[in-house]
Amino acid sequence: MVGQWRRSGQTVRDFCAAHALSEPSFFGWRRTIGDRDRQAAASQAANGRRHHARPLAPDDNRDRAAPAFVPVHVLPAATALEVVLGSGRVVRVPAGFDAATLRQLLAILDEEPSC
């Protein structure tokens, strides 16, 4: 999307509105991708490779190669318990819960109302 925006000639606001994107999210990803690209360029220069491209200013509309993907790590969903009480109340318990605290909570919820 950053590459498309650069080629579009539009302002970030107009581009985000046209593509139903969040402006803060767009700016965050543009910064993340720019930081990553600068680090890669610095790494290449440090390894003795020749690097002729100058870093682009944030609003530079010149065409350039599309940015590479940023790694994403998906964590497995935590196993949770769901306890349905006789009163119809539902208690959702996340993985790693404290058993003593759960017993206290269930005892309190199981009590008859005083009114």
C-alpha cells in the first residue's frame, strides 16, 4: 500500500480515505517499512556492497521497488474454560488461571442473593 500511495501522487489522507485505511496505521507501517529499509541499506553498506540509492524523504513520490513484507508471528490461541453456572451466569477462565481465586469466585457467584 505504501508503494501504491507513493505512485498515486495523493496525500496520505486522500489515499487512506479512498482505500478505507486508518491514517495512524498507515503512518505506522510507513515508518516501520522505512526503518527496515534503512537498516537493510546500512547492513549492505557495512558488508562492503555498493549502495547508490539515497534514502527517500517520507513524502517523496518517486517510484521505487515495492517494500518487502514485515515478519509477523502468530501466537497459538490460549486454551480457555467456560463455566456455566446454574443461574445462567457464564464465567470465562483464561489459560494459566489461579485455581484458588477461581474457587472463591465460584463460591461467591453461587451464593443466594441477600435481597
